[in-house]
Amino acid sequence: MTLLQKALCDKTFVCIMEFVPKPSAQRFSAVAALMARSQLCGWPLTLAIADRVGSPLDMSPLDAFHSLERPVPALLHFSGKDRERRDLLAQLPRMDAAGVDQLLLLSGDRLPGHRPGERPVRYLESVAALQIVRQARPHWWLAAALNPFKYREEEGGAQYFKAEKKLAAGADCFMLQLGFDAQKHLEAMAWMKRQPNPKPLIACILALTQGRARMLEHVAGVVVTPSMRALVDAEAAVSKNYARERSVNRLALQVIGLRLMGYAGINLSGIHDLEQLLALEQAISTWQPQLQSLEQWAPAWEASWRMPGLPAVTFNPPDANWRLGESSVSASPQEQARYRLLHGFHSLLFSRTTWASRAFGWAVRRPVWSTATGARWLHRLERGLKRPVLGCDTCGNCRLEDTLYICPETCPKGLANGPCGGTSLNRCEFGDRECIHGIKYRTAKTVGQTAVLTERLIPCVEAGSRHRSSWPRWFDGASSAAQAPLPDKKPE
Ligand code: SF4
């Protein structure tokens, strides 16, 4: 059992230092110095190594792990960006050889240069990745991501629906997106406590300064509101030292608050040297004796976000403040009509039970369609019929029944199980459309099919099945999520 697993098992608050690997000896020696400290305020300190934060050419977490002066049991990240099942499976034996058995599985944010409509980029999504690793390595410790910092119902509701799938797929722990909104941290904790088999939550945090607030504006899924920016700007205008002190103070308060909320630990970003770590430790030690309950903590936290002459800071974007449990959206008449029409059509032709469906299934499984020419024509026919209506990309494994008849290939990342964390007020991370998973959420809620979005774990599309007709496979019974192998139960 690694230090991280033991801490979570013993319910000891744990600190994870996030390391974004770069081939720089200075960075590696800074990490070594931080890890040599081995604790923060007496809490065990361990390492996470990020994957593909910049580009696919970044140093891999495993290579970074091997480059550490003194190897520490690290939590490796695996980003699904521009990857397929085979890439994930290829990593597992390398991790075995390195003695690493813990992995955070992420779909990944937008690959630099990926523009919809240009070169297709595949993302191995986290739910499918969890299923793959859980089956291949039932005893490994697997973490998944959750972004609770959502302020519209569709995007927030869809996040939690997908998180239910991640639990079903075998997640042992959830790592939250970087965020500052304590109400959302509480909300995520309340959600987890309601799950039949709750898992630990770890919050990702960083000391917010003026420079970082500017940088975070370009990080998908991280919310820094205008009033937060105004505050860090005002702090920086006083002096660099003042701004630094205030940001470390807030970080210390956030650590204390998260611990009081029941978080299992923190994932610290932006700590690059021992001096920063010691400054944080000093601030936590100063505050901790006075703040023994959330009631004592809340006024100190609020005060840390106030400055004379500035309006109160709000953590929700202007004009959007959805909270988990609030339910007001419903599908438009057009969305409902679309769903009902496609559902009726699907039931008629693809249910495998009506005479029309059986006849269609018989027709598309004739040997003629197995020949190269026949397969090409069947592919053309399916694409010609479905692309104008659904945006079909003939992935060869139709998942429409499990996605409320909204084709997952119309998501720029091709995600089928739910949204990534990068949406902003229902808009896709790519900025050019409403997130399809928000539309799915609205439709599912209105037509009474939300279980489809929480229970059906949709496996990834295999590289070799793309650009073929999905029909023969569908009628062979190999296409729906219902046939997807469920993960083996991890031994307790
Ligand atoms: S899931 Fe695949 S086959 Fe079905 S509509 Fe989308 S791209 Fe086409």
C-alpha cells in the first residue's frame, strides 16, 4: 500500500504535490527537496505527476518518475488526449515494471491546435479508461476527476451524472478541479456522502495571485470571476509582498476549510520550492488553533477575500449561480420532438423485436455486406442517411440508444459518457457550440430517462471499427453499452 493509499485508508489528511514534468534538472531537484520534507503540518506529503498539460510531446509521467533522484510512490496522471485504448494498455506493463499501481484517469483538456472540423483528434474518455484499467488491473488504485464548479444546471447536473458512472466504473477516489468556491466544495462533499459507496474527495488548490488569475482565464473549467480578479489586482497594486502574503494566507485558510469539510486531502499546485511550502505551513500553523469548526472558519475565509473599497467577491460568474438540487430547466419542444421521433424510429428499426427491425437486421447481415465492396456501400449508405440528421461519423459502434440520440461524435472530443470538465456556462470548451452533454441532460430530465445518463457505461470506440457501418454489428448484439463488460469488482 502506498503512502497515499494508506493515508486514505487510515483517514489521515494527505497532501499531494502536483508536478508538471519538464526536462529541467532544476525542477527535478526542487521536487526532490520538497519530497524530502515528506510532510506538511504533520500530514503526509506525496507526489502526483501530470500528463500532457502542454502538449503530447511533454515528458511522460513515467519518464519523469524514473528521472526522480529518489523515487517516491507517485500518483501518475493519464490524459486521454489523442490516445486510444492501446496507448493505455501499453502503459500498464511499464507501470508494473516501475512498481507503480496508482493512476488518475482524465479525458484531458483541449489538445493545443485541435480545431473541430480539422484533423480528427481522439480522446480516450475517463469512464472507458477506468473500465479498461479496472479490468486489466483489478487491484490498482484508480482516481477520477470531478469539476463541481459549474453554475448552470445542465453542465452541473451532467458532471454529477458522469461522476456516478465513474464510481460504477471503479474509481477509488475523486480529484476535484482547481477551484475557490467553498459552497461548491461543500456541494461536492454532500453529493459524495449521498452515494451508496462514498469515496474520498481530494481538492485541487493553488495560491491565487494576479499573474495566476490571468493565466487561469485560459484554463478550461477553472472559474476566476471579475470580482476575484479585481481583488488580486488591488492586492498587487499595494505591493508584491503584500499580494504574496494574502495569497498564501488564503491558501492556508482553504486547506483548513477543506479539512473541516471532510476532504481527504489536497492536491497542491503552484508550489515550486521549499520556501513556498514552508510559508504555507507557517500560515496554516498560525490559523489552525483558532479555527476548529466551519463556523469559526467561514468568517476568516470571507475576510481573506475582502479589501476596503472593493465590492464583495463572488465565486459564481455574473448571472449564473446554479446549486446542486435546483431544478428548473427542461428540453425545448423541438428537443423533445426530436427525441421522440428518433426514439420511435429506433424502436421500429433497431429494437431487434419488431418485424421491421428483424427484417432490417436480416438484410444488413447478408454475406454480401461482408465483402470489401459491400462493406464500402453499406458504410456510404449509413453515413449518407445519418450524417445530415445526426452528424454521424460512422464510428462503427452506434451508441445513440445510450446517448438520447445525440451522436457522441458531435462532441469535439468524441465523449459519449458525459461532459469533460471544460465547459463554461453550458458552452463547450471549444467555444463554438452548446455542450452536447448539456442538451442530453435537459432531454433526459424532460423525458424521464436520466438513468440512461448515470447507469450506462459506454465503452470506447476501437480504432479499427471506425468508418464502417455499425448496422451488422448492432444486429449481432455487440454494439450497445448493455453488452459492454462491466468492471470486475475490486476485492475489498
Ligand atoms: S454513435 Fe457512431 S454510428 Fe452512431 S450516429 Fe454517432 S458516429 Fe454514427
